[in-house]
Amino acid sequence: MIKKVLIQRQLIFIFIISALFTASCGNDNRSYPRPRGYFRIDFPQKSYQQSNNNAPFICEIPKYSAFSNLKSDNNQWQMNLQFPLYNATLHCALILDSNLHEHVDFAKTMAYKHQATARSIEEIPFINESENVYGLLYEIKGEKVACNYSFYLIDSTERFFRGALYFNQAPNSDSLQPVVEFLRDDLNHLIRSFRWTTVSE
């Protein structure tokens, strides 16, 4: 008799557990929105080499980048520093003339063109007196900003260099932010290692 009662209690317990489990599964077939995900990006180890661009400056660039599309016209050079792993390009221009004030104003105008979509624009001065290199970096932050980073470098008389980083895709700060931060370190290294040369050097 006692054994029969125990078996009945066990069966009741198993029934209750099964019922609770079935109820927890439910028949809710509705889908719920999930946060958008992005592919994980594996970054290479930082490693630099001296640039070879046939223009009157040298600097250190990442080994996963290269200068291309060099064009020169009298005292002006245009080139691109390509980052093929990240579909990004640093558009560069170097000008040798005495209109530094005009070129600096142009660089500022181009940086602040993004003000409508920018959350903030931070200006960071740069000075390397030993190499006669002075400049200003623009860190442009915002969800739909096309150019997150630009800068110009000058000497005290006649040399002007400008760079602006663009991605060859629609701007999206959520997916691009890790890449922007990674490349920002590389561009800061480029600037710190930058020095003027002569055309024949």
C-alpha cells in the first residue's frame, strides 16, 4: 500500500514537471528584433616601413598600406595612401608655394564641411620643431560622417601637406569605429615620422 502511494506521488510529480516544461515552451512563434551585428575584424600587428612615393617628403607608413596614383604638376603632388584590408584611402596633396595661409584656410573649410553630420570636431595641434613640421589634426566624430580624420602639415614658409581619410562605402560609425580607431594610430605615427625632403632626395 505504501509502495503504491509512493509510485502515485512520483507519477504526479513527473506530470507536474512535464506540464511546467511544456507551458514554458509555449506556442509564441513571433519574431523579435535583435541588435544588428557586424563581422568581427581581425587587425594585424602594427609594423611600419619608410614611404617610397617620389614626392618631396618621407614618413613611416603601415606595411599593410601603400601609396598609389601619384600625380605631379609643377609644384603640386597628389597621391593616395591605400588601406586595401579596410577599403580605406588617405587622400593626400602636397603643395610648394608661399600661399600657406590660403591652403590652411582650405584645409579648415574642408574639415568643417562635415559639421552638419558631425557630433563634434576636435582640433589637435602638432609641432615638431626639429623637422620644421607644424600642423593641425581634425578628429571628426559622428554617425554619418564621411571623413573621420583629416590633417594638414606645413613648414614656416612654403610647404603644405594635407591628408583626409575616407572609406569607400557608406559611412556607418557603428561598423567603422573600430577601424577608424585602428587607422588613427597609424596616421598619428605617419604625422610624427613626417619630414620634408627635396624632389631629388
